Amino acid sequence: MNPSAARRRLLTAVVVSVLVTAGALAVSTRLKSPAQVAAEAAPPPPSVLTEPVRRRILTATVVLRGRVNAEQSVDVVARGSAEAVPVVTAVRAGYGATVRPAQVLMEISGRPVFALPGTIPAYRDLRPGATGRDVAQLQRALDTLGFGSGGDSDGAYGAGTEAAVREFYRSKGYEPLPAGPEDEDLLRQAETALTAAERALRDARIAHRTAPASVKAAAALAVQDREEDLAAAEEERDRVAGRTGPMVPAGETVFLSGFPARVDKVTATVGAEAKDTLLTVAAGRLVVTGRLTAYQKDLIRPGMPVEILAETTGTTADAAVKAVADTPAQPGQDGEPGAAAEPAQAGYEMVVAPAGALDAALAGEDVRLTVTAASSGTEVLVVPLAAVSAGADGKTSVTVVDGDARTRVEVTPGLVGDGFVQVTPVGGARLEPEQTVLVGS
């Protein structure tokens, strides 16, 4: 046989053999026995999810958003007389400005609006002769500014308070308003009547001294009458004088609970009619207000510790719950001074008081509040909530997993927080840290 022909036959045989083998392999991979098909279609073996038992201090917390505000927010409104339309003639404190005691915030129709220390809102004009807690507040405010009320009793607007008011206004470049034009006229009339009574008594005494014996008794009675007239005239003069003098109109004072204060809003425009709210001043310590759901409200009590976190700066501060509202606020009822224009969510308002003074730069900031509603105080056994189950017998238990063994351990659940629950083994059962308990499968 030709050698080249032999080589061609050998090569052909090898190629055919390879092709046959490859085809057989391909067919073998596609053909499966019924048992193999059933095995591959079966679900995977069940997996067991476990978590270790831990010993730690457990706290139950409520997390919500809050806004940093001043304790007090005061709207400045015009209180002009009914005889003329009040006009804004000057704005002395712009948005964000710091407000100091005795500072002029603005002028309305040329009259000043002073910021003074105090907690009672100005609700009436204070005139000579007035008495009350608001008068005492005015006296204290003036005294802290160096204008004492002399010998006036606390809460009585007398001559000493008149002098203090007059000196205070003049120190700021203004003249105080008189209590009323009619009072000045009445005072002049009373003084004229007093002078007339004094002269009448003088004349009656002269007539009595020179009267003949026959009319001496009548002249004595005339003197007595003139003395009574003089006493009445003096009393009237004192009464009118006591209510005449410089007054402090309610519209010229804004009492703030703390200084320095801050202007949170300005809507007044010089030259425009002074109506509605002209500017808003925030005063007092910075606090944080938030809204609680009905469920959260049932967990929160005044005095509970709170952590304040300002995410923008990373600043944290310790605080405590100061108050929780008894009734819910409706959406849009934004009781948060200086808040943005967006409507407030419904809920129960909670006020949080920081343990120390917050940075003034945080005013108006949205912050995170974490309220510790409860704490175990000491380390306790805890497991994930999913590990606790109630059996048909009504008993609460966890299932301890040790290899393939599973043991049900009856427990009494306690405090819940952060996805964990405190557990106490019942009846001497054993449950220790690092044991694993079933949480799912």
C-alpha cells in the first residue's frame, strides 16, 4: 500500500473516532435518569437562622425630628389710635439681628417700640395711678436699666415711676406721651379750684376775727365750711395729679423673657401702613420642639433623657423632655417659632429642654431627637424579638439550637428596645450568653 494513502486512512479514522466520542459525550450530558431529574427539582435543604444570646444594657428609645427654637416668640403688631392710620416710619432691627434690653425695634408714626425684660405681655396702657403685676414688671425693667421708681410701692404707678418713665424715654431721644390731654386740663382746673378754696378760707378767717359779737358764731361756721371746701379741693387735686403724667402705651413696649433676643421675621416696610404682624422676635433659651404620634406619646413622660443631634454639624447635646401636649395639633398648626413655611405634621407637641445652652447658630435647625423611654439600668439577657414565640400552651419561649438539637426554653419577656427583648428563664431553665437561639428558618 502506498504510504501516503495509509496515512490518510489513519487520519480519517482518528477524526471519525474523535467526532463519535464528542457526540456521545454531548448526548450523555443531555440525557438524565428520572431519579436525577427528581433530585434536581427538589427544594434545597432548609436553612436555620440563629442569633446568639447577649448580655447588655437594654434601652427603649423613640426617635423623631425636632426644630430648635427660642422659648418665647413675640409678634410685634401696631396699636395706633383710632384717630389716625398707623404708619411704619423706621425699622431699627432687621432679620437675624440681635436684640438688647431697651433697644428700639421700630417706630410707628414716629413713636418707638422698646424691647424690655419681662414675661407678662403688654396688654394695656400703663398710666399714673395704675396698679398691678404689669406695673411691677415695668418698674423692675426700668430699674435694671438704671431708672429707679423712687419711693413708689411695688406695682403702684406713682410719682417715682413717672420720673423713671420720663427719664428713660428722654435717654432714648423721645418724649413720653401724657396720660391724656384731658387729664392736663383737669389738673389745671383742680389746681385753680384749690387756689380758690385757699383764698376763700383766708377771707373767712379774716371775717371771723373782725366780726361783731352778734355774728361771731356765724363767722365761725363759715370758717369751718371753708376748711371743708379746702380739704375737698386738695383731695381732688391729689386725685387728678395722681393720674396725670407720662404714660407707657401698650404698643410701645415688647416684653421678652430673655436677652439677647433675635429677630426671626420682618414684614414691616417703611412708609407702609402698620398692620398685622410687623416683625417677630424670639427670646429666651433655645429649646427643641417635635411632634409625637399617639403611640409615641404614650411612651414619653416629662423628665426622660433625650439626645439632640444636629447632623449638619455633628453636634450632640444632652437634654430632657420638658412637656408633652395633652391634645394633638392639626397639620399646618406650626407652633414652632422661626420654622420654615412648610406645614407642621399632625401630632402631640413635645418640648425638649437642653441641659446646657445650645449654640445660637442652631436656631431654626432641624435636628434628630432620641428619647430614652426606658432602660434596664444594668446588663440583662437579651435576644432578638424574632426569637421569642408563644406556644399553644400560652407560654413564651425561645428555642436554643445546639447542632442538630433544639431545646425549648420558657422565658418571661421584659423590656423591648432596638429590636431586642429582655428575657428571663423560668423555673430554673438554663439560658446563657453566646448560646444560639432560633430566629427563623
